[in-house]
Amino acid sequence: MWENRIFKLFIFWYVCGIILVGFDLLPSWLEWANAFFLILAGTLGFLYFLKRFGAIPGASIGVLIFFSTFIVEWAGADSGFLFGSYDYTDRFAPNVFGVPIAIGFAWLMVMATTHVVARWIVPGGGLLYAIVGGIGAVIIDLIIDPVAYQVKQYWIWEDTGLYYNIPWTNFFGWFVVAFVLHLVIDLTMKKKSLTITSNLPEKRMLLLYVLMIAMFIMLGAIGGLWLAVLLTTALTVLIVALAWKRQPV
């Protein structure tokens, strides 16, 4: 199965990334590995949607997430829309209209993983499910953005804020985008009768959520971003523990 092979490749790439990026051993000629890492994670999210919702609905959700978030990110980088004013560097190249293609894949990962977290916590779906999904996405960004901006310079903020000079509009924007997309996912689930024969795909997405956050927590600790590290760790433990406790049997 393709998802099994890609998941194993992701784990291999993840371990390599922990060593190379964590200890600043990544050579310049291997910078493309950063984008490839996000593409792998996003592909896992896309394959999850296919398995969870079926070929056509799953692919439709995946394509919607990829292109809608890419457009929003382009608008943000171009005019400061929703997130605030920022610019991407070339460290996630290739870029299209100033936005790395890998960012669309990153959002696929975010939406697939937070869908599982939110759905386990709020199995009935609805508005509360979308709110929890949005919160789950913001928790990821509480560590990703400080590390990407302050430590790795993947993008540069022109606006400023109290939290590592990142504007509050960025986190609000993350919540809004994730909230709206979770409402779309919830609507799809209500229109399609779904039978889950195995919790393995969901557990993999929960693991992916934890692994992505853990990597950036490690990078944040190395970079001395202790507020982000402690805050994200505490919130991640809370939301994952709640999801695990309420997971379907």
C-alpha cells in the first residue's frame, strides 16, 4: 500500500532531519530536503483523506485544502491579508508567486492531523469540532512560526507582535483558515456515510501531529525559544491526551 511505503519513507526522512537539522549538519546542497519533508507529510495527509472519505470526496478535500491555503498564503505574502505582512525566503524553493509549493502540502498535514484530533474530541462534528480543529492548528503554529522566523529564517515578518515579534493576526489567520476548512470537512462527512474498519490511519495522523510538533519543539529548545517550547508542549500534551482518551473504540 502506498500510504505504508510513504509513511516509512517519512519516518526515515524524519530521523535524518532530526540529526541533520537539529545539529545544524545540513549541507547547502541538501536544502531541498526541507521542502521534500513537508511534501512527504502533506502527501500522508492527502492519502489519509482518500482513505477516510473515498477517492472523489477525499481528493476534492485535498485539492481544496492545497489550493485554497496556497491562495490565502499568496494573498498574505503579497498584501498582508489575514495573517499580516511577511515574505518567504528561498529556503523552501521552488516558489510560485512568492509562495513555496511545500506550504500547500504543509497545510494538508495540518488539516489531516487536526481533523483526527478534533474528531476524536468532538465525535459529533459541528461547530465545536471546527473550533477544536482550529485550536489544534494554532497549537502547531505556536512553535512552527517562532522557529521558522527566529531560528531558521524560512520567512521574514514585516509586522511585529509581542510573541517573538510575530503579529497576533498570524495566529488569528491560522485559526480562521483551519476553522473554515474543518467546517467543509464536517459537511462532507455528514453528506457521506462512512464506515471505519480500522483506527490505524487515524492513529498515524495523531502520531504525525505529535512528531511534527516534537521536531519544532526540539529546534525551539536548541534556539533558546523557551516560552514557545513550554507553551506548545503543555498545550500539545493537553489536546493529545484528551483526544486519546476520547478516541473511538
